Amino acid sequence: MATRIGTPGGRERLTAVFGGAILSMSLAVFGAQAAAHADSEDLQISAYDAPPGDTSAVPPFEGDLAPGQEITQTWDLRNKSNQGGFVKVYLGEWKATSPDMKVYVRAQIGDDFGDNVDLVEGAAEPGTELASAYQGAGQDAKLVLVVGMPIDADNLSPEEFVDPDFRVDLVPDADAAATTTTLDGPNDATTGEPVDLSAEVKGPEVDFIGGTVQFKDNGEDIGDPVQPVDGRATLPHTFTADGEHEITAVYSGADGFEGSTGQAETVTVTAPNNSGTGSFGSLGSLGSIFGS
């Protein structure tokens, strides 16, 4: 018989009973415990594919946990600070009703996969690191939490349960080198006509340092983040509204390099000249003369 498990999930601990067995999960963010840790508000956790900070649609941890099966839950993480750092996922306090239960946990941050950690008393201590990945200032990352049972696990009675707890922390990159971002682009543009917005990113004695550049128009993101090539990021952009546009370029930072923001530049955007007073308008006047 498979062990039936489930929970609605969420940042606060919630549990639901299915068939007499319980799996409960808690996801918490470390606060400002020490200088090495970021404030809890710097790392924003949201339901996957939901607006930032929205935890109302967190997918449920539920189903049958049987040998060879896994149950996953997915979150979005956003580094709201102005400094890059390492997102780390740790195993928190956990318990299981049976010391012989074979269950493991795993975490994935973006494309960085952590190893399976068996929930064994005395081996999987609270504070065990499950995954770590660099996340630049303002960047988003997907977090996947996994609870699974190995294929060779013995069947357990439905009364058994395991209660894993996950902790997430943002550790600023204290040794990161300073960078500079310089915005290049046109001073003038016309609505409906594409232009190139460009930014140069430099670090100490290097040109290409990884990371991405997010261009902004009056503080709002325009386009997707651009990865610099040989230290330069270029975004083709078409303005749709005339007027003055304050353009900025924000470099996310990378492992070993701080983020930086270039000085804002103003692009004056005007509508195209379609007044009809050009050569065709002159020909029209000539026509009226000949017709008179």
C-alpha cells in the first residue's frame, strides 16, 4: 500500500490529511540574522507564474508517495536588493514517524540542481544545504522543492508521515568586484521606428563578466534582460509614445561582480511628419492653378 500524503502548501505551515497519512511542508525565509544574511524582504517568494509576492496560488504538495515517486512544488524567487548574492536552500527542522522510512528531499534553483538528501536521523541535520545559485540584483529564479521515495523503499502503512521543512536565504556576495554601466543610445527617436539602445558593462581589467542588462523606460522594464556580448548589451526598441523618455540600464551583476546602474539618458521621441505639406501638396496647388 502506498503512503497517501498531501498539504495545501504555503509560507506558513499547513497540513491536510489524506487516507490517514500526512506530509507537511514549510517554506520560510531567513531574516537578518547576521551581517552575512540579507533581510527577508530582499528575497521575494511568489507562487509560480504569479505576480511577485503572490502566494495565494501556491501549488499543492499532494498525492501518493510510493516507491519511485516524487512530489514537487515550484516557486518564483526575486532578488529585490540592489546587490547580487547566492540564494541558498537549506533543510530545516524535520521529523518522520518511522526511523526506517526511506524518503529524500532535493532542491533546484534555476538550472542548478542539488543532490538528493536522505532524511535519516543524525545524517540530514537541520541546516544541511540542498542547493545554491547566484542571483543578480532584480533577477528572478525558479525554485523547485522535491520530496521523493527511492524505488527500493519498503511499503509503509498509511499511518506513517514525514514532515520536511525548507529554509531559503539570500547571502550577499561580499567579495564582489565593482562594475560600471554606461548607457549609449540615440538622443532622438520617432514613434514606430526602431532604434538600438546599448549599454557597456565593465569590471576591473575585464570586459565580459556575465550577467544581464535590463533596460528601463521611465522606471519600467522594456524588453527582456540582455546578456552582454564582449561587454556590450544591445536592445532593439520601438517607442510607441512621443515625449521625453528617461532610459536607464541596470546590470544585474554576476558571480564575483557587483551590479551597477548607468546614468539615465533622455531620449526625445516625436511623431512622424505626416502633415501632407510635401511635394504632393505642392502638386495639388499647381493643379488648382491649371484648373482655374
